Amino acid sequence: MRKYFTCLMCMILLSIAAPGHSCFSPKNGAGWTYEELVTGAEVIVLAEAIEATRDSDIVLYAFRVVEVLKGEIVEPIEFDAIGDGVGTTSFSDHSDKRFWATHIGRSEFPCCICGPNHGFEIGKSYLLFPDSFGAMKSAELIESTDDDWLKYVRKAVADGT
């Protein structure tokens, strides 16, 4: 019992000490499978990262929409991340079986930000689910039009699933 109390106190103290990096509610999409992500997202776009602006430890990324796969989007699209962490794997155009496992994506899921910390490389393309950024697969690097994740999402959206 004491162990649980100590852990609870640490979490409370961390949330007080670093309120900018703590949260009380996970980002939309947190815990979703890839099927739930595609069906639950209102908007899905293929977009190119075009700008990164740093303010202290926060980086604001801007994107240019290349293709709208689902929903309606108003440009510019912007997202922020903490630090410079950029997951650079595309899981071999998402043909790697590890990608298709639950809760695996290119981005890290660090403590205290309630979702993956999606960082981006300028000039690269990403399949974005802007309203569901809590899902691990919501900002995957797309390196070719033959990418398996891109093909899966296009087909699922076309089929209405």
C-alpha cells in the first residue's frame, strides 16, 4: 500500500512542478487500434512538413496538404512537439510486421504529455490524423506512394470502414 501511495504522491508532485508538461486527459485517439484510428478520425491528410519554429523546448511544425483522404481541412495545419525528437522510421514503407502490432508507431510516447511526441523532418511527407493525435499511428512518415499504411488507409476510407 505504501508503494502505491508513494507513486501517487510522485505523480501529483510532478503535475504541480511541471504543469506545462502534464495533463489530466489523454489526447484524442489514445489507445486506438489502427482500425479505430481510420474509422474514428474526422480528418486524414497526406502532408509535407514545411516549417519548424522553436520556442524554448516547444517546436511548432507547419504543413502543406498534399492530399485530403478524409474530411475537410483548413490550411495551415500546425502541431507542436516537445524537443527535437523525430522518429525517422517508415517501417520499410510500413511493410514491417512490427508496425501492424497494436500501439506501435514511429514516435515516442514519453511520460507526462498524454500522447505520442510527434516530431517531424522538414521536407518529408506524413500521413496525419489531426483530430486524433493521441494515436500512435497518427503521424506516420510516408516515403513512397507504394507505402502499405497509406494504401491501407486509402482503401479503408474508400470502403467506408
